[in-house]
Amino acid sequence: MEELLIAIAKGLVEDKNAITVDKDAPNEEGIVVYHLHVASDDMGRVIGKQGKIARAIRVVMRAGAGRINERIMVEID
């Protein structure tokens, strides 16, 4: 799942070397939280107007996680 999130982010940002993904352990509800970090100049590109791109990233990630029976959440930092 981390590779999928990095691949999506690489297509959106200019500074591809600044992309990092941190993964938390599953919480009590079994949800794994992925934290996407990008350069501050690229935050607008990843979030998009009114958060549309961020919402789309989350939808794609949830769909991918559903295929492997995992529950996830994506936070963009």
C-alpha cells in the first residue's frame, strides 16, 4: 500500500525526493493510518481545489486496501 501511495504522489508533485510515507500500527478498530509527507511547495498539488485530489487519493487507497482486506486511512501532512 505504501508503494501505491508513493506512486500516486510522484505523479502529482515536482519534488519527488521529498515524498515520504509513514505507517502507524493498526488502532483498536483495526484501521492503519498512512501519513503522506510532501514538500511544502507541493501541498497544494496534492490537496487540490477544495480537497478534490486528496479525496480521490483516499478513495483509490481505500479501494486498494479493500482488495487485501485491510482498513486504512490516509493523512496528508
